[in-house]
Amino acid sequence: DAGVIQSPRHEVTEMGQEVTLRCKPISGHNSLFWYRQTMMRGLELLIYFNNNVPIDDSGMPEDRFSAKMPNASFSTLKIQPSEPRDSAVYFCASNQGLNTEAFFGQGTRLTVV
Amino acid sequence: AQKVTQAQTEISVVEKEDVTLDCVYETRDTTYYLFWYKQPPSGELVFLIRRNSFDEQNEISGRYSWNFQKSTSSFNFTITASQVVDSAVYFCALSGYGQNFVFGPGTRLSVLP
């Protein structure tokens, strides 16, 4: 199994631009999580899906952030417009649900200048 | 609400010393799961262990051991005979009925040669 795959690995963009982060979960996993990691705030859960349905998006910082999971093998996290304070490492993770261990992708390091 | 506290921000030890990383959690769920993850300098998050709330048996895996005490809401992690390769940030996490994963702030462990 290839594990959770995130793309791109690094993204540098200018303030105001739209950014789309992508995630392919492990095949057979039915829950998917998006996290943001910063030095100041640690690992924050932004949103998670179960069977492609968003269950809890209370961690999404503001309306500029949106996430979709159109099918079981793909999810996106979009920031529009991006701001410098969005600079962070964004992780996607998946699990088989039922509180099983989550497996993480390599992360996307986003820099907004 | 669920919360995970890791009071030790940073720990430094000399190689071959034993070290214990503390984790205290809060939840109102009667069934919940606890996890430890390792984040080495390369940045990926590596799953170490999963424990459910009904299993208070201590667990040992090589140089790693975990002590779960429900009475004190703690799930501590001990590394015996630490090695330089153990240097990383270690996260404790909690998942309950909502099946979301809440992470603690992490403890940065430095093992000096």
C-alpha cells in the first residue's frame, strides 16, 4: 500500500491567491482528516470526513477555508484567498473509522508571501 | 470537550538514560482510545500505539513501554535506554465517540550522544 499521498509537497504562493491541497487516502479507509501544524498552535484538526461526508468542520479557521471529498479516494483543502498567516504544514490522514489508528501523509508545506 | 495535555515541552537526556513522557487527557466519553505518535526531524507522523479505555494493561514493545492509568487520566510513555534516533517530537492523542483525533501539544525529546 502506498500510504496516504499528499500533493504538492511544497507550495509557495502570493497573498490573495487560491491554494488547493490534495490528498489520496489509503484504499479501504473510510475516514479522512485534515490537520494544520504550526509552531504556535501545534496540530489542529481542521475537518474530518466519514464515508465522504463532512462530520465536523468546527476546526476550519474561517470561510476562506473549504474542504471537499467527492469520492472515497480523493479530498481537497482549498484556501481562497490565502494570507501569510496560513503558512503551515498541512497534513492529511486516514483511518478505517471506529477509532482505529490514523495514518498520515507526508504533509504539504505551504508558504504564503 | 476532549483535551490532551503534555506538560513537558522539551526534554533532554543523555544516550542510554530512561525517559518518561507524560500525557494527561480529559474526556466525558466512557469509551475512548489513546494514541502515541512520533514526529522525527524529517517531519512525518509515525503511529506508535493505540489503547482503548477498557484495557489498562501496560504494554511493552522493545525499548518502549506505556502506562495507562484511568484513575489519573494518564497515558505515559517510557523509552528505556534512549538512543539518538529517539530524538523527535512525541504526540499523545485521544479519540472518542466523535471519532475525531485530538492531539496534545507534543514533547520534543532530544537524546544527546
